[in-house]
Amino acid sequence: MLDVLLTLAVLASTTLTILLLLFPTRYIKHSPPKASGTNAPKVSVQVLVLGDIGRSPRMQYHAMSIAKHGGRVDLIGYHGILPVQWQMYNQANTNIKHKLDSAVHPEISKNPLITIVPLAAPPKILKAKILPFIIAGPLKVLWQITTLFHTLSYRIKPARWLLVQNPPSIPTLFLALIICCLRNTHLIIDWHNYGWTILAGTRGPIHPFVYISKFYEVFLGRYAPTANLTVTHAMERQLKEIYNITSPIFTLHDRPAGIFQPVREASIRRKFLARLEETREKAEQIMSGGIKLLVSSTSWTPDEDFGLLLDALKSYSALSTSTKTSNLPPILAIITGKGPQKEHYLRLISDLTSSFQLTNIEIKTAWLTTEDYALLLACADLGVCLHKSSSGVDLPMKVVDMFGAGLPVTGYADYESWGELVKEGLNGKGFVDGEGLKVVLVDLFSEGKGGNGEELKRLKQGALEEGNRSWNVKIGDFGSTILDGTPPAENVVEKIRYELPLRGRTFQERLYIKREIFALRSAIYEIMSWKMPFEELDDDVVEKMYAAEKSPDITHLLVGNIIHDCWNEKFDTSKDVENGLDGIQRLM
């Protein structure tokens, strides 16, 4: 009997030892913060994309923004090609870029604070549609679970935050929750769309997997995250009111990365058009306005109906060749991207061209580096977005990039959130079918309408103004603020960490602008230090600290003097704060 007990004890202890050795290391938050060098990262973040990193610009911009402010980032996802390999392609003229996935943003590979952690791609048999979906789907999920768990548990260091892109939600959300529990990490879900609505678009709304996917996504979205990010206010409202998500939700509209900039000099535009293979032969005609350059980026999938653009171009072609509307210029349309329906539409374009239904229209496809794509947008006359929202509350990133390059946009507009991005008649125009798109093209390109292109010029100016809103600098909105000139609301009260101390005054005696600037001080502190003032303390303790004129340590912050002066009420207007920040920037 004793021998049996000893044997069981040895087995139990051995099993426990093995489990402890296999248990992933956990993130340790030091309080007070652990002493470290001045170059130590201020925060550690894992950014997870269960897809091609190169096709996830928003998550790349998150990574660049975090690193720009001193954070360490592990960017996890499928990764096929590096920018240097694009250069090899340009130099050697090989077919490498057609075989591998798209390139990441060039700043990603240059930044020492960002580490790309590639995931192992599923076997070809699971991607080639050889097996039926009911078999290949679960096997693919099992592969993803295995590779994700191994990567998040053992290949990378634990981090304070795990930022997950959704969709895909299966198996990402469940696995992210498990990893966060094991490694003491906080989960943030960045909602780009809903996985179940995309699945409904391909499998039908009554497919059993759609019901399972919706329950799974809503349940985990409701209980798993510490916080949520959304791409639109409409999505934020939906998550709160319909899905009953109670954790904090913040809307972060997409903003263009720094690489998307307008080209203001004609010489630069001419040089690029003459260099790019797709525009080389017609560069001078594009420069003179004799040919209009139209650009559309598409994934060649059912949720981006390329047929709408073809229908519009066919109708435009018929009009441009008639005697009554001979003032319509020819169009060179360059379509970028790759996807499952590309070959189908290429054959259709060839048939339409050979049957003379695209007279005065030339359609070319291209697969460009990030740098060339940004320049192409900046040199084009009009951008076209064919994105159809499966949920009605998401927005296409491609439109943001077009605005960043100063390119006016026309796009499919029959969904709720379209108006959050495109202001009709100011920076773009919407359509709902091919006929509507044809009308837009005629209105904007016709030499006899809109005062010889005045409407297109007005839209371009609106696009330039919208594009000036950068990704890296976005402090946020103050409720009923007077910083932008609007009158204050009497029912708005700051949170305790943003509230100006009384300092011998009554609540009403404090000037509202001083309260606003003090709140701005706390926002600047949070941005620079990656934590709220006295984040580790309860609100009542913070209130007592403020009353005793005790503020967080700011001696290590670059803008510490600005924060100090906001605390001491030395600024009278927000412009004074802005001038102080500009002064620091000029010294850098």
C-alpha cells in the first residue's frame, strides 16, 4: 500500500513539475515602477492580426503609433515579404511579389521597438478548397489554435496589453482570453467589423455556423475585454445598445499614415507618372487633363462589387463617344489589389474591350509597393471605393488613405456609417449602383459641367483638409468643450483626475477655460506616460492628493514644463498651450 502511495505521489509531483515548467511566464507590473534606463520601453503591447499583416493597415498604424511614443510592440500575424524584398523585385524584375503576401509599412521594419512575429501559415490543402468547408473549416481553426497558442505563450515575452483585431473572431477572441488569463495581460479588442456578418455574406444568413459565430462573438465581446476600440461611432452605439457590452468603448476613426501625403509640385507628379509602368505612356496627357486618372483598390471579393464600376465605365464610354457629350475625357483606371474574383473580372474586361464597349476607357491592374501606391493616389484625379459594409457600421481604410493623399473619393454609400467619413459634396460623393457612379463620373469629369472642373477642385480641397488629420496626433474630444469655441454645458463635470482643484474657491468660481486647460494637462500626461495621473490610486485618494497640491512626477517627461504650467493655471487659452508645445518641437 505504501509503495502504491509513493508511486502516486511521485507521478503527481512529476506531473505538477512538468505543468509548472510548461506554464507561460506572466507579465509583472511593478508598483512602484521598476527602476530602468531612460531608453526602456514605457509600455509593452502585443498586436495580433490573424491575417496578412501587410493587408492590415490599421493594426500596423497602431503598432507605429505605440512605438512612436516609446512602447515596445510585438506585431503578430502572417507575414510574407519585407520591404527590402520589394526593392529586390524592382531591381531584378522577378515575380517574387506575385507569389508572396503584401509588404508591411516601411516604418515597421525600420523601427527597433517593433518586432514582427510571423505565424505559420496553414497547409496548402486547407487553403486550396480541395476539402469541403465542413471539414477544412474546423481543421483550419485547429491549426490556428495550435500555432497561436504556441506563439502567444512561448515565442514572445509577456506584455501588459494584447490588442486583437476583430474579425476574425474565431478562434482569436477565445484564445486571446485564455492567454490573458495565463500571462496576466489586459485584452483590448479593436472592432473593425463583425465576423458573423461577413460569414453570413458568404454562407447565407440562416447557416448554422452563422448563428454559432454570432453567439460566440457577442458572448466573448461582452465579457472578455478590458476595453474596446471601434472604427465608427455607429459601431460603438451598436455594441453598447444591441450587444450590451459594458466595458469601455472608444471610437478611433482611421487616419492616414504619414506616407500618404499630397503631391503639390507638378514636376514630382510628372516624374512619377513617367516612371510608373501603368501610366508611363500617358503621363503627359494625364498632366494636361486630357486623360483622367481613376484609382480603385479592391480585394476582388463579393463584398466589393467590381461589376458596379464596370457598369459605370460602360455607360460613360457610350456617352463619351456620342456627339452630344463629346466633352467627356478618356479615363485610365488603375485597379490595385488581389483576390479570388480577379481573374473572372480580367476576362470580363478583356471581352468588353474587344467588343468596343470600353471605348475611351483603359483598365489596368497593378500590385504596387506601399510607397508607389501612396504616390499613385496623390497623382490621381479621383478614387473609387466599392466597399459594401456587411454590418452597416464599418468603414473602409482605403478611403482614409485616399484622403491622406489629397484624393477626392466616390464610393458605395448605402450604409449607416458612410457619412462619418465622407461628407457629401465636400470631400467626396456617394452612389448606390452603377448608374449613380456613372452620373458622378460625368459630373466631375465633364468639361461643360461644374465650371470646367470646379466641383472636382472643391472636392479635392475637402480631401486635403480631411487628410490633414493625422494618425499619430489625436488627443480626443472634450465633452461640451469651449476649447474649440463652443459654449460650455452646465451638466458636464470632469472625472476626478481631470478636475481642477478648488484652491479656496467654490465650484462655480473656477473659470471654465481653466478647468478645460487642467483637463487638457491630464490628457497630455496620459499620452506621454501611457497611464492616467495616479492610476494606481482610488478616486478619493486622488482627490485628497490634488487638494494637497500633489501631482504625479513629470520630471522625466519631455513636456513636463507644459504640464506643470497647466497645473499652476499659467495658461489662459488653449493657444498658449499649443504655442508651448510648438516651442518644444522646434527645439527637437
